[in-house]
Amino acid sequence: MASRLLANLIVMGSGIMARALVQAYRQALANASRNGVAHEAVQNIRRASKTMAEPEARQILGVTEHSSWEDILQKYDNLFEQNAKNGSFYLQSKVHRAKECLEAVHRSNTQGTENQ
């Protein structure tokens, strides 16, 4: 008898807690959309997903438009290693993204000259 009563209390209590949790989640979503937090988070995701522009990549690596690919790789290796030892992960990722951007430009330039 006591075990049945205890089981009923546990089942009823968990049902009440589940409904309260769902209601709190809905309220949190409503508050976030009312305050613009959700919109700001989406904007931040969109900004972060944009690719780096070539001038920014050149500025990060400290190379010019006329630098050779070997110079770019040398600058990349130097900056990447410096940030790996005593720099920040953020700067290291910026250096890596800059190299990826310039690598894409280099590939397109190389393919353009091969096709001519």
C-alpha cells in the first residue's frame, strides 16, 4: 500500500515538473524574442560564417599583392608557430583563415593562367 502511494506521488510529481519545465522554456523563448536576443544570436552566426576578404587576409599575414606563394607560406608558418607557442587560439585561427583565403585566390589564379 505504501509503495503504491509513493509510486503515485513520484509519477504525479514528475508530470508536474515536466509541465513546469516546458512552460519555463516557452517563457524563456518568448522573452528572448521580445528582447531581440535570438535575433542578435542569429546575426552573430551569420557574421561568423562569412569568408574572409582577400585584403584582410593579406593584412593579417603582412603580405602584398605581389608576394609569391612561398613568401605567403613562410609568413603563415612563422605567425602560426608564434601563436601556437605563446599566442591565442583566436589569432592562430585568424592566421589560418587568412592562409585559406589566399590559397583559394592562388588556386584560382593558377587555374586561370593554365586555361589561357
